[in-house]
Amino acid sequence: MRKYLGFFAVSVLLLSCAEPEPAERNNPYDALAYNYIGKSSAEGSSSSVGTGDYPSSSSVFSSSSSVGVSSSSVLPSSSGTAPSSSSAVPSSSSAPPSSSSTIPSSSSLAQSSSSSSLNSVASSSSFVSQNGVVYGNPVTYGGETYQTVVIGTQTWFARNLNYTPSSGIFISCDIYDCATYGRLYDWSTVMGFPSDCNENTCSNQIQSPHRGICPEGWHIPSKAEWDVLTAYIGGSGTEGKKLKTTGGWKRGGNGTDDYGFSALPGGYGNSGNNFDDVGDIGYWWSAGEYNSTYAWSRQMDYDRESADWYGYEKSYMHPVRCVKD
């Protein structure tokens, strides 16, 4: 009995020491009050107030698109504040221009003289260097355009002349590949002389320089001018190798074409539109007579690295190069 009386006494003492029940809360800004202003929204949507006494993280820490703003607005992507490599560090196509814009390719220089890049280069400078070859301004003559090359102090056509004179003796392009090798002419036609100069000396009519059938400002090279070319490139012993094309010569006779001269084995022609040695030998008339019926011609063979002078009958048909006055 005493045990139960003691427990009752302690319970009464504890209850008497407890804090009185507070009055009902009516503060609209108190989250525990019955009239808290956020209570209706809390009951209606979890996006502003959570299920407990504290608002959910979705109201204080809003979505990344508003308070914690997404990286696309506060921390711009690589295309904004920190630019991508295409804008901050220019690509090779915008900063260091490619070789095709700084130095025209050999195909546009040597083969496409009608291209705007070549014409603009030619009009602004007398030559352009490409892979060791120095190209001069192209020349249009008789409906054909000829690329030119600068070799030492001289400027040469980079291919054989393919011109149709109004008279003379020359091969028909119906049977001969003039587009590749140029046209073949007898010596008097090349020089612009009467045909009887093939059987008689006409040295007193040879001028210096002698234009012949070349365009104005250009002329048929003399033997001495060929020798200047030979000396500049290192002598006749390797002239054939250095001036011959890298393809088109039979039996491995190609050269290195170091200067863009592009010598091809066009062979020779004789009476009756016959021709021979195409693919084997290249011949080029000079403006010099050997004697009354022969003239000097420069010759390169498929089986030799050298180039040599030979006297050939003026009635034979050989190709010709033009050199600048």
C-alpha cells in the first residue's frame, strides 16, 4: 500500500512542475500555428512546403533553372564564356592558311592558267615558287595558254609551242599528238623564213633576238642561250635528267624535272607527215645554222642523262620552245 502511495505522490509532483499548456497559436507566420499562411499551399503542393514542419528542398533550393541556375546561364557552355577551340584557338584553316591559299598548287600554276588564283598571283608578281620551281606569268597565244618557268636569268615556256602559222611546213595534228608534244615544224617555218632557207644559208636574216613564230616579247632560243641554261643547271652531263619530265619517256628514261621545263620525247617528223622517235628522243630547234642546209638542234635521249647539240637537216620537223626577250 505504501508502495502505491509513493508512486502517486511522485506523479502529482511531476505534473505540478510541468509547463502549463500554451494557448492556441494564431500567428500566421508561425509554421506550427493553426492559421499559418503557408498551410494551404503546403497541403496542396509538395513543391513549396514539405510533409513535415520544414519546407522541402524544392522551395528553398529551387530547380536548377531558377535559383541554382543551370550551367547554360550562370556557367556558360564552351561556346560562351570559355569559347570552344573553333573560336578561341583558330583552326588551321583560319589562322595559319593552308598551302593551297598561300602558295598555289602545281596543278593550278602549271595546268590551269585560267584559274582566278593563278591570274591574281600572276598580276601581282612576276613569279611564284612552288616545290623549287619558279613559275612566271602565263602567256596566251594562238588560242593556247602556256605556263612559263624562270630558270636563272631566263624565262622559258614550260611546254613546246603548239601554234598554227599561216604558212610553212608543219605536221598535221590529225595524225600527231600536238596537245602533248607541241607541233613539229621545219626550220624555215620556225624562223619565219621562206622555204628556200632550208637549202641555203640565211644567217644574214637571223636577228638577235629572233622572234620567228613565237609571240611578241618572246623568241626562238639561240644556241648561246641554250648554253646559258645548261650552265645554270649544272652542265650538259645531267641536263637531260634535270629537264626531262618524270613520266612519258620509254624504258625508264624519265627525269626529275627540277625546274619545271618538262621536256618530253616528241620525236621528229620528215616529209609526208611521217614522224619517229616519239617516246624515245626529244629535239628542239635553235635559231642558229650549222651550215647552209643544217641547223642546230638540242637533243635528249631516253637512255642518257645528258643533253647534246646536233646538226639536223633544216627540212626535218622538230618542236620548239620560246624564251623571253
